[in-house]
Amino acid sequence: MAESLEQKIQRIGDPVTMMRNSPAGHYEFPIPDEFSNWGDEQTAWKETAVLFDQSFHMTDVYFRGSRLMEFFASIAVNSFATFGPDKAKQLVTVSPDGYVIGDGILFGLGEEEFSLVGRPTAPNYAAFRAETGDFDIEVTRDVRSLERNGRRLIFRYQLQGPNALEVLAAAYGKELPQVKFFNIGHFEIAGVQVRALNHTMSRHTGLEITGPSEFSAQVKEALLTAGQEFGLREGGALSYATTPTESGWIPSPTPAIYSGDGMRAYREYLPGASWEGMASLGGSYVADSIESYYQTPWDLGYGRHVKFDHDFIGRAALEELADQPHRQKVWLRWNDDDVTTAIARSYFGGADRTKRLGVPSSVYSTCPFDVVHVGGRQVGLSTYSGYTTNVGGWSSLAMIDEAEVRDGREVTVVWGEPEATGKPIAEAHQQIEIRATLSTTSLAG
């Protein structure tokens, strides 16, 4: 019988040791690294338009039943007062202690059919709750390509940029129907009926197009052909990995599942070789307890989603946390001179070499956390760093103590691991300090 996550943690001794030494690297996107070059692909989502093929890397779980609204309200912090068919929302799930398990996009496909899409954490957790609860829900998994063989059920193309809607209108052949933000529209492309979700992943205009996977090639060809006159580029894995840093989305908070009796049944349900069981912790921040790596909804900028108009798992804990000090999600613009020094030392520093900064994304672990301090006093954590042409340098997202947040404030990021671990992607290196400037608004404009 396969080892469960709970058994794996017990065998290794504690979740921090397990995750600090996990060989897993950054989240993988099984598409070509580049279709042209990652720099022009980054520029395209700000100046013209970019198409990202999202058909392979996310987990989709379908839920069918007559009590779906009641079920999702019971496991999510979100209100469902206005949800229904052709609606979508960023669903946030938390543990009984009020810490984030994961988030994903919930699609209202019909009165009795929803789907939850995203990195595996939230879809997996929702599937567990649906299968072990008393809501009489049918669950169908369409897991990411790295975990399965065969065709996915649907294709998913994300078009972003100032010309994205013109590209879609050209492919459609007439004026697009109006689709409100986080609503789902319907129209045809290349004779294929598609759904179109209005949301953004780059802080620019865009729609996410989905349809049956057997028609993926003809729809993509129609979009790329229509986009030629509008400067459309297809984006690869390298540029795609940097979109969160510009948009402000922290993709992989540490799932709050590795401790606590309230999550034990879930740990016993998950395989030790699951995504959650293989996830790695990386960066200069090291703590003894796994709880120190957990995030609240406010830490991630999800405070606006927390609504106490319904009963849900974790509500009592969040009610206690609501009026307490929080961390605030911000952007950090790294100092160009310090970054230049770090890069030079990573190649030419000999025994004093620093951890290489991956280009364009510097993320090398599943859940990256680097210490942010002011004069040696830690004020928060940096996560998801990288270079984009639209910023014109290195930047990262960070979670900073609210009392320490001021636009233009200089802070210091500690880059690199404090000691060797079992992560093969973390070469032997020394830590380095990099100055950064804090901003409460996106650096890309």
C-alpha cells in the first residue's frame, strides 16, 4: 500500500525537514520554454498581446450535484450570495486554524456543475471534502499533464494585453459579446463553441478561452492567425513563470495541511508522493515549525475575500485573526547594483559564490521564502522573484508587517540558503544581501 503523507511525515520526523530537503524544484509548465524569446514575450502582454497555453499544468476537478453552493460555502472563505452559472470566483480555502490551504478559480458551469481549477492544493482539498462529506457530489478529476497520460478534457488559452480583445474579435469574425469581470461568456472561434472568462493574470485586459480538447489545435491556429496584425506573440514557460511577480498573485503559499489534528484525515488521504507530499521549501528563511511557513488570507492579499456571511471551516479562527496585525502583500524592486554583484559572484566568486539568480524567474523551490529585514530586524518575507522587461530589473512579491509598510522604503532581502540541504537545484553557495525598495502598487504600471 502506498505511503500516505502522514506516514511520510512521521517517517522523516517533521514536515520542515521533509520539505527543506525535498528534491522538487519550481512548479513546472509543460510547454516550450520560448516561442520567440522570453523578453519579447514579456513585453507583449503590456504593449500588444500574448497567448499562453494553460491546457497542461493545472489540475481541474469537476463537481456535480444539487448542493454545490452549500458545499463550497462550507469549505471556502468566500461569499456565495451572487454566485451561479456563468460566474467565476477566486476560491480561497483555509484550515480549521485559519491558515490558507490554497486557492483556485471556481467556474459555475451550470446549476449543478462547477469546476475548480489551479495548482493542485485547492482542487485536491475540495475533492477530498466532497468525497468524504454528505453532500452527494460526483467528483471527476482531470489532473495536470505531469501526473497523467492522455488528453486533457479541455484546452485553455489565456490572451492578455491591450490588443487581446481585438485579436479575439478578429478570430470571432464580429464584435465580441460583453463579458463582465469574473463572468463567463460564450461564442465561437473556428466553428468551435468556447467559454470565455474575463479575468487578468498580468494586470492587463484579457480573456481565458476554454473548449473541448479535441478542437485545441484549430482554435489556437485561428487565434494566432488573427493575432498577426495585432502583434500577438505566443508565450512560453520562461515568460509565463514571471507573470505572478507583475500581477501580484502569490501562486504557492505553503499549504496549511502538514500539522494539526484537524488536517490529519487529509494527510492520511493524500499520498506521500502527491504534489503536496513532494513540495519543497526554499530560501533564506528557516524556522523550526511548519506553522511559521503558513499564511493567513490577509498575508496574501485575500482579506477582501473573507466574508462572515456563512459558516465555513476556519471561520472561528479567522474571526479571531481579523482584528489582529497582519502582513501586507507588496512589491519589492531590487537594487540594480546589488543584483549585478550577486550575479557576478554567482559565476566568478569561487568559494564565495552566491546562489545563481535564475533568468527570468529566480524561483527554484515550490514554496520560496527569503528573509526581509530593516537594519537586521526581520519585517517580512520575500517570495517569487525574477526579471521582467516591463519592470526593467529584478523584483519580487513580499509579505511585510503592516506597521512596516511605506512606499519607497528601503529594505534588505537575504538571498540564498543558510546551509546545504537535499535540494539538488540549490548549488553550494554563500548568502548575499540585496537592497530593495518597497511599493504597494505593481511595478509594471
